[in-house]
Amino acid sequence: AMELWQVPLRFSRLPMFPFFDLAHYVASVMALKEQRGAVEVSVRSPIACWFSAMLYCFGGSVLSSLMLAEPPVAFLAKGTNILLASSVWYFVFYCPQDLFYRCFAFLPLRLLVAGMKEVTRTWKITAGVAHADSHFKDAWLVMVAVGWARGAGGGLISNFEQLVRGVWKPETNELLKMSYPVKVTLIGAVLFTLQHGQYLPIARHNLVFLYTIFLVISKVTMMLTRSATSPFAPFEGALGHMFFGLQKIPSKVKSEAAASSNGSSVCDQSSEQHRDSVKKRQAKKTE
């Protein structure tokens, strides 16, 4: 019988292909289909839709390759993974009666797929950190950046993916307003970089196990409660106020600003009406 202390070690040796990778592709392509206008793009331009789906599935590989001056199309060399992801894309968008999407939209299955996708996030972060270390030995910032890009690349390049679908929303830039997956991936990249440099007193397989358990539990909890609030929100508010002086704008100030803007617009309208009346009078005099 396997002893309890061996569970993290066995877990850290789990292969991602095919089941966990398949879950990642299903969750990613379903998220794409739920974007506004994605279904219309799939009808109008299947090639653009397929390319967007591949960016959702392999965005981390594309971004991390660009950061390390490697070919960003290297992921296309993994023919089996591309075939699997493309099959998922086809069934999600073009399955008769939308049966494939409706099947995995069933809450228990969706929770299972989402949890398995979070497992792949941990593996991608650790792979990114190790890959960066092979190029730049003990370069902490590079290891954090590449691990972050590998684990959350789909979110970080979301603006480029939107352009493929003909959408331009610069305000959705993840650096301006980070989503929870991007934040937790950054934290994971920092933790695994510190562990890689032996600055954390914990074995790698134990950190992999604990971090993955946290990811899965937090993701499932947020889906069940339908909460979009990050679990880190209280800490972010306290740290932001402490180090950067970030404060919420009081509602009174907001109302005063709105009133002043309304007042200025009214004044502008009245002044324009006054000018028009003066011009009309002058025109009558000249006649």
C-alpha cells in the first residue's frame, strides 16, 4: 500500500497527456465560445475561429517562446496535441444540436474539467521556470516571467487573440486589470522560482501538490458560489494602501464630479445657444 508521504511524489509524476491536456483544451475552447461574437466568427470565418482556439489552448507556449527568442510556432510541431485540440474545437463549435458543449456545460462535468485544467497550470509554471533556468542560469526575474507566461499566456495575450476575431478592447489588458488566474499564476511562478533556487524550505513535489490543491479548491469554490472576487482581494487592498497609497474614491467626490461635469455641459449648451441667437440677429441685420 502507498504511504501518505508518497502521495505528493506520485502526484508530481502524473503525465498530463492525454487526459489533463484534453480537459485543458475543453475548458479553453468552451471559454472561447462564451465570448461575445465568437459563434458568429465561427460561422463567418472558421479559420480565424480555429486560430483563436489554438491561442487559447497554446497561448502560454507562444508567449514564453517569444520571450526566449524561440520560434513561436514550435507548438505546431506537436501534431498529436494540435489534432486533439482541433478536434475539441470542432466538436465545441460545430457538433450537431450543440451536444458536445451542452454535455460539458453540465455542472459536475464542468467542475471536473476546470479542476483538471488547474492541474495543467502547475505543470506549465514549473516547466516554464525550468526552461528559463536552462537559458539564463539563476536569473530570477526571467524565471518568474517565463513561468508566468507559460502558465497564464492565454490571458496575457488576450488582446492579440481578440484582434484575430476582429475585436479591439485595450481596456481588457490583463496588465491593467488582472484576472484571478493571471494573479495566482504569477504567485505560483514566484514560489516555484524561489523553490528552484532553494530559498524555500520545501521539496518541489510537496510544493507542486500543495499549490495544485489550492488552485483546484479555489477554482471549484468560485464556480460553485459564482463569485468573481479574487481570494486575494483583502490582501491586495491592504498592500496597495500600504505601499502605493491606493485609495477608493469616496462616493461624495464621485457625485460632486458628476454634478460638476453635468453643470459644465449645461453651461456649454447654454453658451452655444447664446452664440447661435447672436449670429441669427446679425444675419437679420445684414439682410
